[in-house]
Amino acid sequence: MASNDFDLLIIGTGISGLSCAIRAAESGLRVCVLSKESKLSECNTNYAQGGIVSYGIGGDSPEKLAEDIIQAGDFLNSREAVSIVSGEGPAAVDSFLMDKLGVPFDRAPDGSVDRTQEAAHSLRRIYHVKDTTGNAIETAMLAYAAKCPNLELRSSRIAVDVITNTHHSTDNQQRYKKPRALGAYVLDENSGEVEAYFAPATVLATGGVGNLFLHTSNPQCASGDGIAMASRAGAAILNAEYVQFHPTVLFHRDIKRFLISESVRGEGAKLMNRQGSYFMERYEPELKDLAPRDKVARAIYFEMEATDSSYVLLDTRTMEVDIAERFPGIYATCQKAGIDIRNEPIPVVPAAHFFCGGVKVDSFGRTSIPGLYAVGETACTGVHGANRLASVSLLEGLVFGLRAAERIAKKSEDIPLGLAATIPDWVYPHEEEAMDPILIGHDIQNIQTTMWDYVGIIRTKKRLARASADLNYLVHRVESFYKEAELSKKLIELRNGIVAAQLIAGAASSNPVSLGCHYIR
């Protein structure tokens, strides 16, 4: 077997990719996991603060969790997918994350797992590790994966495109066959070479699209890579208009992308405008500050508009817990920003946070292309509908990562004999242009500004039309530049970003119905 031939290729090192890798490797498959970052832990999972849904306090049940997920998702959810997550998820958190991997979830005084409350949950059911839950999960998963036989972790490897027989084979008869995924072309950032990785099953676990927007809680790596690669390969994309904006991201000149967890409001903090008035009761009289994220984000937007402000305030002085002890990461970062959150409120604004749409998959993560799977935020299972319920994203990634692995292991098959040999080596431009970081940076900023201004929290028909026109103009320029330039991580992200942005803007333009986090004014 060649060094780049595997039974399973996974692109992405978050909770969905790693859970899939661990389960598959322990089933006997030879697995390779790629990260485009030099640091394997750099992904959205690592930055998740609030926690992960499991068994709740006070008469919780799969049916009650499912009801909360569906109500938050404005009833657009896939009932089958919600049933799977609510039925299988809590047990997987206990058995896989806690018992198997040893994730050190916080404990209550009686020794049971401590659970917190978050918006739109009917009771306390969120397992957490202070306010750094994602980091604790990511650390435990990487440590376990590193010891797994049959599992290779490779960093600084950037997937360029999914390899399919119909797109890439030199055998002209393959164009008449059904498309199937064979692996991916991958740039080794250290050597600058593009290599073909082959596997009968390829899993896209590349995260979301937050970095397509000017303001986001996501790390820079969330550039829509998997969605764009799947789309270019011909896979179906679903619900792309539903981009969730988190209501509370720190508003500060020097500290960007820092989330103030929804658990802070779950523990009693309240939103107020700069005049000192609490306002959520005017927008959501029943749930107030614990309304679903889409409604809270819009309320903040309208409040900022009405008061001509760039931010609102999150009053942490109303909390019933010691915020420094319960949320040490948030407390320390705010201290660094000169804000003592024990005695003064936190300036916050909404920012792009989570992609509820993605690559359309079935209940085992299979896309419309045989051999190609998608899990986590890259995938659209239908769990989230039009708006995600807090702390369900990690749960969905875990459940569907495990389910995809089990399906792949059960139905493992080889690439047809000789087919891989018809896939050519990567073709480099005859005269490669040196990468110009100024041009790439400017185009990325154009995408981010366009998406924030025209495809943001509040959308209009005119804004969406302008977004589509501007992005359509930009895509031709980017593709032309891509074909001639020396490949780099930033260039690949730019190419993927413009495709993902077009998909989101196009879906939003085609849907005149306001629902969840797709809101047309």
C-alpha cells in the first residue's frame, strides 16, 4: 500500500473528524486525518466555550431534548436526524467522551456531572469544563488519537479538491460512469507539492463558514473549504441561507473573535442598551435573555439601530455565580481588555457563528456522491433546521462522526482495481506567478465585507441582489488568478471562500420566507 493510500481519509481535526477517525481505526481501518493548520488542535471545536448537551436535571428525556431542538430550529429540522441526536447523543457523551477519552467535565458538590443552562433549553443539561469545554474535548481526543494504531495525523496538509472518477480520470470511459469519490488532492505546505491521497471513503470535516464574514466568533480556518470542495465535486448543498449569528461576541478594538458564552446568560446575565435599560423583555416577553439565538441577535441589531450604537452591554452583575470562578477564561480575557466583569458590564455585538446548512447528507453522513461523506458543521444533517440550539453542535459532530465511521467500517470497499492509476499527478501552471498576499488579502476582505453588509443578520432583496452581483464578478477574477498562481493556503481558502459565499448568497436570494436565522426585512 502506497504511503498516501488509506481505507479512510478524513479532512479536519474537530470533534466530528476525530470521533470518526478513532471509531474507524479501532474497527480495523487504516485512517489518515489531515489538518490544514500546523497545530492540529486549531479548529472550531477547540474554541467552544459553553459545553455539550447530555442528560439533563429534572426529568429530561430524548423527547424533551428533541422538542427543544425543533422549537429553536423553527420546525425546519429533519425529525429523523433530531431523533438520532437526542436518542444517541447523551449516551455517547458519557461513554465515548467521559468514560473512554476521560474528558474532565466539571462536577457538582455531590459528585455528579455539573450541568448549566443555555438559551432555549427547557432545563439544565449542558456538560461543561468551566468555559473551555471545547479545548478539553479537543485535547483529550487528540491525545487518544495519537495512540491509536492504524491512525495517522498529518498537519499543514491542505485539501485542494476531492478526486472523483468523472472529473479527474484519464480513462475517458469514466465520464459515462456514476461519479464516486476516490480521495483528494492535497497541498503539503512545507514542501509546496500537491499529492494525491486515495481512499474508498473520504470524510469532509472541515468546519463552517464564519471567516467569510467581517465579524465572527470563528478562528480564521473556518473558510467554507469542505462546502466548496463538495460543491465543485457535484454534491448537493442544503439550507445554505441559514447562517447563525451569535448574539454576544466581545466588542473591543484589539481583541477579536472572542465569544462570551451563552452560558453566561444561562447563569443570570442580562442584556441592556447603552442607556442602561434591559431590553429583551420587549422583544421576547416569555424567554427574555434566554430566547433562541436568532431572536436575541436580531433584538440586539434593532436595539443598536434604535439607539445609534455600535454595541450593547451584557450585565454580569445580575449573576448568581462567581463569574471569575465559573468562567475563568472569559474573566481573564475581559481583564486583559480592561473590563472588570464582576463590577461592570461587557460590551458585546452579534457575529457570524455557526452554519446550519452544509453538504446534504443522510443519517450516516453520506453525501450524494458515493464514497464522499461529510460530518460536523460541514454537513447538513437537518438537526438544526433554521437555527441551532445552543451546545447541540458538538453533540451532532460526535454522534454523526461515530455513525459515519460505523457505516464506513461495515461497508468498507476498495477502489476498483486500476482506477487510481488513471488519476494523473497534479498539473502545475507552466509559469507560476508568485503569490501576492496583498491581492489575496484584499479579495478575502471584499468577500467578508460583502457578506457582512448584504448577507448578514438583517437581509433585504436589494442587499442580496447586490451581494450576488459582486460575488459573481469576483469569482471569475479569483478563478483566473488561482489557475496561474503558486498554490498556498491563503489562495486555496480564497478560492473556497468565494464558492461558499456564492452558495450562501444564492440560497438566501432564492428564499423569500423569513425563518430562523434567515431574516428578510
